[in-house]
Amino acid sequence: NATRTYTYMHQEYYKADANGNLGSSSPTDNGTFSMSYIMIGTAFFKTSTDGSSPLFDKLKNYRLQIAQRYSAANPASTGKVDSTGFPVGYGPNDQEVLTTAFLAAYGGRNPGKISLNPFPGIPLPNWRITYDGLTKIPWFKKLFRTFTLSHAYLSTYNVGTFVSNIQYTESQGYPTALDNSGNFIPKNQFTDISITEQFSPLIKIDMGWVNSLLSSFEWRRSRNLSFAFANNQLTEMSTDEYIAGLGYRFKNIRLSFISLGAAGKKSHYSSDLNVKFDFSIRRNLTILRQVDQDINEVSTGSQVTSMAFTADYNLSQRFSIRFYFNKDINSPYVSNQYRTSVTKGGLTLRVTLAQ
């Protein structure tokens, strides 16, 4: 599937002059943009132990080549370079240069070929795949009643909010006016842009064994990259999660309970006992990166280990009993936070009154 959403609103005021003729005043445009994207080519780049990232280094290195492309396309650009070595009008912190460098670095695109349009016209497809045909293989049939593989990819490029620049002027479709920093004033001013990516799941295996055992394994992975132009800061949030589960149904388990109404009298029950155990490890990390300064700061992050055990038994159609045990261990990556552990356990009795 592929999606593209572009919202646009135009607003202007009309004032009457002394002769009663209406004239337009303060026209402004604003809106939002979102489309499905692909950045799977950079999904498995690892952050160094000191917090630095090869993708962020690429973003900074791509700026010069991309600035030269903007300068070559704009007839108003003189082609001269400033003290930083960048073309006049397209400096290292120019909004258009940073936007394209961001998409090229984290999207795995060639900086010499990527489109210079911040609103791409064609959305890139995302997908979900499920396959359960392995049980048709004879030796699989001997072990599994069901065997399902699944994978899903979802990525979105967003322009949070854009508004037209009042001081923008153009010639032949390109900007001509410079701001106080010596960069061309873009037609639309962005507050921030972001890319989200989710493998939900990257891989998931659901297995139903012939002996009634149920087992599963799942690996989820996600990234959220947000670039703010107010301070030229990239906020990078990443998550890795591994989930394993086991379940088994013990059939026709007999239990006896002493009744409260009659001393010594026992009530006998026969039902299935459903047992389930889940184990997961989730690692999340948030890093703040500054373009202007060599700063890669880990602001927050932790490893969360979770264990959950449940045992369900139906005493009748209206009455069930459950034993549960849950434990969560949170181990932070930053020194100003403490390791915490939460344990819950108990017995739950459930009565269904509805017909």
C-alpha cells in the first residue's frame, strides 16, 4: 500500500481603499504533508558506543554536494562560495539543503540524484506479508498443525507544519531574496520534518505443534527521526523488541474444592488447564544530535525485561479461576535514572452473570 496526504489552506484579507475598491492584503499559505516512504536501506546501521552515527555524519557531509545542486539550478545564485566553502545563498544550515540531506542520508539515497522537491509526488509502498504454506510439506506436517510466518513494514515521511514566507520573492520559480544568514528565503517555512519506520514485526513465527504446544517468536524494530529547524537538532528514537511465547493446554484436569456451605463436602471439577508464558526484552534509546556542534547526547533509554505467566481453569461456564505472575525489570542507560523492578502475582476469580 502507498499513501500521500497533502493539506493546503490559503488565506488573505481584502481591504477597501478610499474609492471603495477592494485590494488583497497579507496572503498566507499553510498546511501539512505526509506520505509513505522507504528507508529500509539504512535500518540496520548501528550507533557507536560514544553515541555517534554514520548516518548523521552522512547528513552533514551531504550538505555541500546538495547545496551545489541547488545553486546550479537557481539562476539567481552567483555560484560564488562563502567562508564555509558553500555556495552563497545555500549555506550549511539552509532549510532546503538540510531537508534534502536528511532524506538522502536516512533514506539511503544518492545525494547527487535525490529529488530537490521537499514534497515528492510519488509515495513509496509499504507492505505486510503473511505465509502459512509450509505445513503442506510432509515433514512439516509431522511436527506442526499450523506454521505461520509474517512480516510488515511501515514508514512515513512527514512535514509537521509549513507556512508561506511573506518575504519570499522568486524568478523563474526559484527564490531570489536572502535572509540575515545569507541563505535564500524558501517559499515555505518548515518547523520540523520527520521519518518514522516500523518493522511490526520484522519477523514473526507462530507455531502450533501436533502435541497441542503453542509457541511463537517475534522481533519488532522501529525508528523515529525528527529534525527541528529552530535549533537544527535531530532527535533519534530507536526500539528493538524480542518476544517469545509458549502455551500448552492440559486436557481434562480434575480438581476438587471443599464447599463452604457444607462442612467436609467436596466439589469436583474437570476442565482444561491453559498455561501460557511470555518473555520479552525491549531496548529503547533516544539520542539528541546537533548539526552545528559535535554533540550526540543520550537523553534517555533503557532495557525492559518482562516475564508473564498465566494459568486459566474453567470451573463452569460462568465461573473461572486464573493464577498469574508478572515481572518487569527496567535497566536505564543513563546515570541519572535508577534500575527498577515491578512484580505482580495473585489469584483471580471471575464470575459471568450475563445470559
